[in-house]
Amino acid sequence: MENKNKIFLIAIIILTISVIGFCVYSVINNNKLEETDAVKFRKEYMELNGKVNEANGKAYVNVTLNDTNTIKYVTEAETVELLENGTGIIYFGFSKCPWCRSLVSTLASVAEEKNETIYYLDVLDIRSSFEVKDGALNKIKDGSKGYYQILELLNDELEDFYLEDEEGNVFDTNEKRLYAPTLVAINNGEVTGFHVGTIESQASGYDKLTDEQTDELEKIITNLINSKNNEVCTQDKC
């Protein structure tokens, strides 16, 4: 009888250790999953689904992303290196940007289909800020060092940045502007493709794209990716 109790106790201990081990293994794997760029990007953008922009009361466009998306976060320094010497597709944006939200579902889908890594730099907090007050232009915040390096490297592609007050007076900031969203295709440090926004027919970033508009955006993104590889998009193959 005593031997049976010992065997039973040992069995309980082994079972307990196995359950604890399995739980620890699951937690470790889940933590690893949460740490991937793909999951981080999905969470960052999809957590605003169904929510409203408190600044204007408009509902954010819902975003659909997979845990297998090919988004890779990059720093400002890594972005500068890509622009100087690298090859790839860079996406400049941020999750609360309505136009970015209209772009990313299609961007991620096309990139995943073509197995193309998208290098993502969040520009929300690195850009300079201005305001027009009492008829004068005021600079509220300087951009980061990396931001100004990016502006210099993309100088030929970027537009001059102007602000307009309620009376229609236009003020020159004497800076270029990296708008969100912006997509840049790079081949060995040379810009081969550049696209700002989504498509011309989208009147507001809070409007959901139609199927026809989505198809148009898919072609724009595909052509951008193809430009990096010096490929030509034809009617039969794109």
C-alpha cells in the first residue's frame, strides 16, 4: 500500500511539472510572437479599429492585417542608411494618420503576396511642427536630426512646405515636408519610385476605399515595388 502511495505521489509530481513546463513554454512562445514586428504593427494599427478621432469626431477606417505581414520597423539611422546605400521599400507614416490607415491594408497585402519587406518609420514625433497665429508663422518644434537628414536625401522628391491661415494668407516654412503616408522605392541608394497619399479619387482619409479604388491602389504599390527591381508592369503581368 505504501509503495502504491509513493507511485501515485510521483505520478502527481511528474504531471504537475509537465503542466507547469507546458504553461511556461506557451508563455515564452506568446511573448516571442508579441515581440515580432509583424504582430507589433498589426496591433498598433488594428487597435484603433472601431474608434473615433477625438479631435474631429470622425471614425477611423478599419484596418485588416495578418500576423504574417512583412513590415519591419526601422530607426531613423537605419532609414538614412537605406536611402544612402540600400535597396527596398520604405513606408513613412503613423497609425493615427487617416490616409495611412487607408493605405496599410492594401500595402501589407501586396507586399506579403510579393514577399517584399516594407521598412516602416513612424514619423509622428520626429517631424517639425508649425502654427500660424496672429498673422505670423511660429515654429513650435524642430524636427529630429534624422528627420532633417531624410529631408535632405529626399530633397528632389519632396515639396516645399507652406501653411495657410483662415484668411487665405500663405506662409513659407522654408522647409520641405515628409507627408504621411509616403512610400519610397530604393535601389542601391537611388530613388526608383515615390508615392504620397493613396489615390486622387479618395476625398478623405476617413472614407473607405471602394473595390475599384483598392484595385487602383494595388497597381500603384505593385508598380512601386517593381520599380525597385527594374521590372515593368504590363497588362498581362503586374
